[in-house]
Amino acid sequence: MSKMIITCAVTGAETTKKDNPNLPVTPEEIAASAYDAFLAGASIIHLHVRDQEGKPTQDIETFKKAMSLIRKRCDVVIEVTTGGAVGMTPEERLQPVKLEPEMASLDCGTVNFGDEYIVNTIPTMKEFASQMKAHNVRPTLECFDLSHVYASHVLIKEGLVEPPFHYGLVLNVPGGVRYDVETLDFFVRRLPEGSFWTVMGIGGRASLLSHFGALSLGGFMRVGFEDNIYYSKGVLAESNAQLVERAVRLTQEAGHEIANPTDVRKLLKLRGA
Ligand code: ZN
């Protein structure tokens, strides 16, 4: 197994300070939390930003600010979201790719999202993949459903995404596929040969269990307030770093090393490598 890559999704689009007062919201708070997560062992930061009212935004200037504040502190790999938030237009969502981050998420299909839904048609996905290719941004092919894995094959077949492929398997979104290790295994077996993957279990229990799934099946882990605000049942996490620290401990107990940003750049052939 290669070294364990830990991604930290520090903010996301859904969580509020009411849910967990430790949530970073302003670019300054996000950068400070990202730096702490990096010091704890995260090598990729999955980045969302918020406007002055704390609402999700894909505003390019806000992304620029957060990215430069993170960059000032450390050389962690930055993966911007192009999922954005429910109800945003594709054009809106795609904006931060223009900043040429090393990585970006690319949602591979439509899915229930609680009472709402995330829409990604094949033409939207193709447009996102071409823009990422044009800007030399490595996509994380986010799959919330098995059909999304097959939809990603369309992008690959058309040459819009090139190897090495990195998948983000997002399980346990309300209204989507539940997390269990058998389901994760089923997904993993259907990825193109040689693909790398990171599993994201949404919610406290699924998030923790997904770390064991990653260790068992040879994938990477994602932690952070976007996916889960708890440390344990009913106990709010104190920080993103606290969740990274636990992922690091589990990985080391299992006898694996933790990847640093240089390892990630080499493995996923990022532009910074
Ligand atoms: Zn996200």
C-alpha cells in the first residue's frame, strides 16, 4: 500500500457555527484550520469558502484570498470544490478552477442530498473535465452512486480525464448509498485499473468506519467538518486537526506511513511535482 493520504475538508457548504461553533468560516479561520490540519498530518485540503454572512459561495476573490492565506502558511495540496452548494449553476460552481489549484472535485452525477438534490448532467461533467484539463487541474472524480462510477468512464473514454485517476467515493449522504464496507468494496472493484481513491463517509459513525474501510481496501481517508462535526457520539469535534490526528493514529497503528504533500504531488502527478 502507498503512504496514506489524508484529505481534510475543513468547512464544506452545509455546516454552520450553530451546528459546531469550531467551524472555520472566514478565509482567515479557514486558513488557520487548514494549517493546523496540515500540521496534524493532512496533505490535501478540500476547500469551500463562505460569504460574509457565512453562506456558501463560489466567488473567485474569496477563494483567492483563502488559497493565498493557506499558501503563506504551508505547501499543503489544495483541492477546490466545484460541487459548490445545492442550487448553484454550473458556471458559478466552476469559477475557482480558473485560479489553477492543483486539484478540484468533479461530481460525476445527480444524487439526492437530503430533501434536495445535486444535479450533474453528462454535458456538465464534460465541460468541468475539459476546463480542469485546460487549467492542468487534477480532478477528484466524486461518486455518490454506482452509476457515477460508470458515468466517469465516459469522461475517461473521451480523453477528458487522464491517468492517474483519483476517485472520491462519497457514501452515506442522506438519500444516497449507505456506508458499509461491502458496498465500498463493490464500488472499488468497479474503478478503472490502477485508480487511486479516497473514501468519505458522511456523518460521525460512517466517517469513522470509512477510515477502517480505507485501511482494509487500500484507499485514502477524508476527514473534516464538511463530512462530520462529531468526534464521538454526541460529542462535537474541537477542530479539524483533532479529526486528522485520529486518522493518523489509526493509520500508524495499522503499520502505514502518512503521505506528505510532496508524496501526493508525485503519486497523483500534480503540476507541482
Ligand atoms: Zn466539498
